[in-house]
Amino acid sequence: MFVGVLGVQGAVSEHVRTLTKTMYEMGLDGNVEVVRKGDQIGKLDALIIPGGESSTISRLLDTFELREKIISRAQNGMPVMGTCAGSVLLSSQGDEAVERSETKLLELMDTSVIRNAFGRQRESFECLLDIDGIADSFHAVFIRALELALLPGSNAKVIAEFNGKIVGVEQGDILSFSFHPELTDDIRVHRYFLEKLV
Ligand code: GLN
């Protein structure tokens, strides 16, 4: 089993560490790969797109010829999880901030996104979150977090909300979270993601 973490920018090593720990605890024999080149995408069984700066990651997806390969694998059923900036990129529609930065989205989920939706006062915060089907009281770390919305006729399902804002969505084998599940020792989100492979 090969699980990739897109490694062009952002919170890469934290996902690698959490995935490695999750595989170990699940007794799975697998490898975690940092993905920086298009030719690595073909062999992956699943991919995580980490947090960071969505406009930068988007540009680097083109520089390293990753964009089309990721889209095609995901459309053909490869599980993908996006966290924070990764969650921005999985969406189909963006707000003004996405447009202003000329960020091209991957358009893999029926969601729209509002970047930095929690405002200056709450640039970073932590809370205990119930995530439907995944975890009760998950210690969630939000950093300049976004808010998600479902597009009309969406096939996506809301699985987590905080203060009336959507912060977790699942659509088939694609998961999107506006917080950072890789920043604590809690592996429940990563375990749920890997269970899609076994
Ligand atoms: N607000 C950032 C963006 O849209 C995401 C922040 C993060 O990944 N922690 O790129």
C-alpha cells in the first residue's frame, strides 16, 4: 500500500508522521511517500493534500505536472483527503480571495469555499469537535481556517460543523477538513481515511 502526501509546500511532515503511526497501529503494511513529481501519482493508493498556502500549492501543482494526474486518479476512485489549504483546493468554487490570487481549484468536490472565514480574532484556535461517523470530541486545530459550503444539488455530506460553519465534508472517498488533524496525537481521522483502502 502506497499512501502519498503532496509535498510541494505546507504541513507535509506532520501528515507523514501521523500516517506512519496510523498504519502501525492498524497493523497495515505500507509506505508513506512524499509526492513531488507527476510520475509518483500512478502508483498511489491514496493521497493527502496538506495545509499550507492554497495559492502556492496550486501553482506548484502545475510546475511539477501534478494537477491532471491527481484529478484523473481521484475521478477514478482514488481516496483523497484535503486539510485546510488542501480542502480549499478540493473545492469547485472559491470566494474573492481565491479569485484574486488566481488559484486554480481541483474541482473534485461539490463544495465552495470561503478562505480565512474565522476572521482575525480567531486566526488560530482549538476546539473539541464531533465528526459524524469518525470521532466524538476530536481535538481540532484551526489555523487561518476556511469555511465550506455545499453547492446546490451537491453529492457531498456535511460531517462536521463549528459555530454553524461547515468544517468537514465527505463525498464518496474524498474527505475535506478545514482544520489540521495531523497536529495532534489523535489518529482517528487518518484511521478513517485509511479504512477506505482495506
Ligand atoms: N488560509 C489558507 C489558505 O487558504 C489555509 C491555511 C492553512 O492551511 N492552515 O491557503
